[in-house]
Amino acid sequence: MTALVVLLFPIHVLGMTDAQTTLVGKLLVAMPGMGDPRFEHSVVYISAHSEDGAMGLIVNKANAALDLKALLGHLDIPIGAFTPQVAVHFGGPVEPSRGFLLHSADYVGDPDTLRIDDRFAVTATVDAIKDLSRGLGPKTSLLALGYAGWAAGQLEAEIRANGWLICEAEFDLVFSPDNGAKWAAALASIGVDPTLLSGQAGRA
């Protein structure tokens, strides 16, 4: 079996600042017919967005072959009595060996934690994974490998081309264990019936 190497790094290296953000803390909901199978029926939490580009984490595509305990084994981090059951998600196609922890804002144990608002935060360091393994991490979390990234102006162009709808990030929706229901639930939160959508539907 090929060894899995997970590289985690501070969010700040991405060059995004809170003062520049516009869609930070929102959800992108993939429209049918967007043309990229990697994002089909995806729900993406946007953690950074500025004139230089954007990044986010897909929150509704769990890795069926990998969970936190298996990941800890790959990283040689001990599994403790309080290690929670946490699914590992496909966060996006960019740098799939990098790990990100999207979590509730109660966790402040890591100086590199990027606090989005009073509900959500993102941490991308090994220390956060170690805390999680010891039961000392956030109360609620979603672990993802890889992320979705957009160059300057790319996300805006995709939205104008009806690739994405935008909705509020409801805490219970983002962290729901029912990944299969998130896409329809996100659409329902803005009053959209998924059965009436097409790739040519109007944008929000």
C-alpha cells in the first residue's frame, strides 16, 4: 500500500485577508450541468475569497475508504480512548494530500486557526489533528483532504455562467453526517427545488 502523506499548513500562506473577503462563510451549491464531474452535486464552504482568488472545502463528499482513525495510522499519531469517529472528506481537487479541519469556533488551541465567524473556523496544522485524536479538539468538525481553489476572477465567472448558487452556511447542514442530503438541503434553504433546475437556469 502506498503511504499516505498529509501535509497541513497555516491558512495564512494562501494570501487571503479578512478585509478582502466577500463570499467567505457562504456555501456554493453546484448547478446541474456545470461541466466538471469533480464538483457534481457539490456543496462548498468558502473559507477565503478576495480579488486574488478563492478557496473552499467540499463538505458533502466523504471518503468511504478513509476515516480519522485510519488517517491517524498513516500519520503515526496514536489513537486514544477519546478519539472521535470523524469521516474524512474529499475537500477538492487541489493538493489532495493536504489536510484541512473545518470546525466549530470553540476550538482555539492552535495559533494558526482561521476564525471565519462565531460559528466556523478552519485549522490546517498537524497539532489540530493530534488534539482531535486526544479528544481535545473542537466539539464539531469535518476533516478534508484537498481543497477547491479558484484564480483571480474565476469563481465570479463561474457564478455568472450559472455554475453555482450561493446560500448561507447553516451549521447543522455543513456538519450533518448525511452527506447525501446536503445538496438538496442547501438548495431548499434558498427555496430552490432541485428537480426544476437545469444547467441554463437563472443565477442567484
